Amino acid sequence: MRHIWTITKRELAAYFATPVAFVFIAIFVSLTGALTFYIGRFFDRNQASLDLFFSYHTWLYLLLVPAVSMRLWAEERKSGTIEQLLTLPVTTTQAVLGKFGAAWLFCGIALALTLPMWISVAILGEPDNAAIAVGYVGSFLMAGAFLSIGICMSALTRNQIIAFIAGAVVCFLFTISGFDLVLNSIRGWMPSAVVETIASFSFMSRFQSMTRGVIELRDLVFMVSLTVFWLFATVVAVDARKAV
């Protein structure tokens, strides 16, 4: 655990060593505010709720989270420091978890900086605070799932741009898998069980129930299982590269 925390602190400090971290946070907070209050016309709805605010998170994470994860392994491979890292007295699993922890904490910091929106809604009306709290938890879990995919893509290449594109594409496929446009195109030639399975992998459908304040065990299991799977795939990818 000590080794994981050491790597987490190292990677988190690396984010804030350059202006990139502050630019990411500024873009995320600005976009959430603009999409909620201006594009979504929050005040015209006359509702003390953050449902609209959370509805944009999946799409924002689709682009911004892969940007956070793209450098984690790709930069190590490109600069040649991955060999130095893996010769330290740490396992590959510890290294992967440490990097993931730093990226997840970074996303958590960005998410926490949107809390003034919650305060604003609480001042303007009487929102369902429990539902909003669940929405934040769900958003944080979804960010972790997105990150695990992005980190795995980063481990497969030394090019950060390729890692970003691959991560965004995979996350996009998981996001739209529950859309009627996708499901209707496969219903005619695939068994219903397969169609339902594909639909169950959608981030949208899983997160929407959380934004309404409903925490279902199957949604939590989905988020956690997906994160664990992609982190395991990252460990395998890093070990495979190390063996070459």
C-alpha cells in the first residue's frame, strides 16, 4: 500500500507541475457551468435540481478524461522511464494502481470544484440533496471507469495522441451501446439476450438512475467491475511490453 501511495503522490504532483492540470480543471468547470446554465437554460426550467448538470457529465468525460489518462503510460514508454519505474521494488499492479489513483484523485478535485453549483441550487430552492450527493458519487465512479479504459489504451502505445483517440473511441462505444439507434440496428439479426447484454454496457443508462438519486447494486457492480477489468488489462499490457 505504501508503494501505491508513493506512486500516486508522484503522479499527482506531475499533473500540477505544468499548466495543463489547471487548464483541464478550468475547461471542465467552465463547460459544466456553460452547458447547465446557458445551453441547458437552467433558470428557464424553474426547478431546484441538478439533473441537467449531471446529464452532460458523460459527454464531458468522453473527451476530457482520456486527455488526463493519455500520458500516464505512453509518456513513460516514449521517454524510456518505464524501465526505470519497473526496476523499482514495486509490482506492475502497484504501479498501475498508483497511476490510476493519481488520475482519479485529479478528476475528483475537478469534480469537487463544481460544488458551488450545488450551493447555488440550494440557495435558489429546496433541492433533493440526497439525490445530488448520489449523482456526485455516480459521476466519480463513472470517471474512474473512463480512466481505467484510458489508462489501458495509454499502456498499448507510446503516442499520447493515439492513446487519447483510442480511449475516447472505446468510451464512446460503451456510452452509445444502449441507444435505440444502435440497438435497433442489431435487433433484426441478433438474439434478444445479446441485444440486452449490449444495452447493459451503456454508461448513459447506468448513470441516469444515479442522477435521480437511485443507487442500484447492479449499477455499482457494473462500474466497479468495468474499472477492475480494464485495470487488469493494463497490468497485462504493461507486463507484455516489459517482457519484449
